[in-house]
Amino acid sequence: MGYCKRKKVIFIVLLSAAIFTVTMLKVPYSHFKHLMNNSLVDNLLHEEPCACAERCLAASDDDWFSERFRDDVHPLLSLSNSELSDSIFKWWQTLQSTRSKANYTEVIQKLFSVIPGEDRYRDADSSRCRTCAVVGNSGNLLGSFYGPLIDNHDFVMRMNKAPVEGFEKDVGYKTTHRIMYPESAIHLDSDTHLVLLPFKLLDIQWVTSALSDGSIKRTRFKVIDKLQANKDKAMVLHPAFIYYVRATWLHLRRSYPSTGFLVLMFALHICDEVSVFGFGANGKGTWHHYFEEMPKKFKRTGQHPGGLEHQIISELHQRNLIDLYTGW
Ligand code: C5P
């Protein structure tokens, strides 16, 4: 039973007990209250984990979710949590090997001399209801008219080069966060949070450089050297978070999670309600981007080349932990 449902049941049981005691046993209500442990009643009835009406994700008591969700693994790097264990560092180094021999600690120091090093989004409490839309790049968005629905969220997270212009009725106008890596980067307006997805140490060196002197011009290939983006709003996903998503959610079955899956996990960790758009094949079973031509030759690709991720997203939806909008 979900947290909110359980509270409703507790409330109904307590109310019925109070009515029964007061009317049938003719016990004054003040005595009934005294009989009950007041602090327990107050806790049960008044301490909401968040202010959303639908659900409060991190407080979910779904067993399947609790087995996987670890709220002690923070998604973003900060000055206070940047240490990496040797084993995670070694694994991370293998993802996309480069010749860089840079020192991790020095790279982090330099990063936080350019972007803020504070802890962000550790603000969950009973007065917060943060709703987030995670917008993937699937062609199933075309013709969906999801735009206003997407814009209705507090945070709208987009990824890589996905455009908004020209597709507003289906994908919305608003972007609060754009998650990208050097090779998929585009220029941003000053209101949007850049969230770097680092697959290698060089990616962190790149974001530091791209937001300052522009000295790094190549990673795996030629990349944007001077990025237009607000450096005070920039952040970096924690390599240990990427590892946790792979190990705990994907059972080490992929070498690393897809961008979309990581963004969904990021949202699960910093939002109270999450809606997911633009994931998976379109209604005809074709996998393409909403901003690209439909492949001329019809090719049925099924749900996703990364089927496990798709299964987990469906499971989250079926368990009423997220809302999944699959377009047409
Ligand atoms: O292709 P790209 O990596 O830029 O897309 C971003 C994310 O959108 C993917 O990682 C994937 O999770 C999601 N996507 C999808 N179905 C598509 C295209 C993209 O689920 N047809």
C-alpha cells in the first residue's frame, strides 16, 4: 500500500474509533484523545513527506522500489561529496578510455573554481511538491500534443541536442535542465541548468574549460570549445551515481545506462512526482528521434535496444511510481 493510501486508512480507522468511543461508550472526546498516544497520532496524521497530492516518490513504501532506490547516493557532484572509491574510479575510467593522465582531485578542484560546489536539491520536506517532466527524444512525441502538459511541471528536463523550436505543441516551450555530454552539447540560454553527464575525466575537464577559457577543443572528436551556458547554474552528475544506477537498477547488465535512463533516475532522486515523455518506439514500433525524418525504410525495432531499461520504466509506471506518456 502506498504511503498516502496507508495514511488515509489510518485516518479513517482513527476517526471511526473516535466516533465509536464518543457516541457508543459516551466517553468525552478529550478522554479518547488522552487514551491515544498523542505524538503517535500527530505523526501519523500531520507529518507528510511532501506536499504533493498524488505521491511523494522518495517516501514510497513500495518494496520493489525500496530495494533499488538509495536516497543516500546523491546524483550531483559537490565540494563535499566528490571523493570516489578506487573501484568506482577504475570502472568509470574504462567507459570511454582517453589518453588523459589528469589527476582526479585536481580536476575537481578546478571544476569547482568555475561552477558552484554547493549541495543542490537536498531540500525535500513536507512543504515541497516538486513535479518533474523527463522528456526523452523519441518520435512517439510527434502528434502527441503533450506540450502544455510538459510545461505544467516545475522542472522540465531535456537531453542532448533535442530541439524545442518548431515542436512546441508536442514537446512544450520550457526547459529547466538539459543533460548532455561534450559530444552531444548545444548552447543554452542563461535560465537553463546545464547538467553534464560525465563518461570520463576529460568530460569534467571539458565543462570546466568550455565555461571558462575554451582551451579543450576535442574529446573523442571535435567539440564545442566555448559553450554558451550559465556557469552558475551548471552541475555535474556524480560518477558514483552512474555506477549505482548501473549496479542497483540495471544489475550490471549494461556497460552503462543510457542518457534517458540516467535522467529519469536523476529526476526520481530530486523530484516528488515524475512524468516521463518521449521514451521508446513510436506506435508503429519504429525507433527514431522526434526531430529527425522517419526512416524511409520501415524498420521495426521493438521497444528499445536496451530492453531492460524499458522494462524498469514500465514497472515504475505500473507500480504508480511515475506517469509514463507513450504518445501514439
Ligand atoms: O538518442 P538520444 O540519446 O539523444 O536520446 C536521449 C534519450 O531518449 C535516450 O537515451 C533514450 O532514453 C530516449 N529515447 C527513447 N526512444 C527513442 C529515442 C530516444 O527512449 N526513440
